[in-house]
Amino acid sequence: AAENLAGLGNVKVLRADAHEVGVWGPASRVAVTFSVEEIPSEWLEALEEGGRLVAPVGPKERQRLTLVERREDGLLVRSLAEVVYVRDRSERVVA
């Protein structure tokens, strides 16, 4: 990924545990590529004002691609589409 995106000055490629927010936050844009039952509160807290996070959320059978935007007046959460992604395999999974 780092090689493919090397020419883009606005992209930072990290290899880390997604649950370690201190590694990647605060963030203006986050794309989660595995599904979670719920979006961890730490991820939401790591979003800058104007920041967006997109993640597949829900149980294996009913995942929804979800967009979260941090606005001045709070979080705006929108469900975008039904999807199927690989589950989060971390031991720190939110149940």
C-alpha cells in the first residue's frame, strides 16, 4: 500500500493494530476494512471536527456500511448500504 500511495502527499500508510488509536489518531479520514459489531468509542473520539469514518458495522448476517461524521454539534451517523466484510479478529473486539 505504501508503494502504491507514495505519490499522494495527503495519505499516510500505517501498519498497526486498529484498536491502538494513539497510533493513528487524531484523524480526518478513516476507512475500516473489517467489520465490527459496534464502532469503538475510541475511534469516534479520535475523529477531528469535520472528520469522517466509514466502517462495516453489525453482526455477520446484517452488516451495514456506516458513515460517521464529526460535526460541531456532534456526530452524524448514516447507514449507506448492506455489505459483507471479514470480521474483526482482534482479541479486543467490542461484543
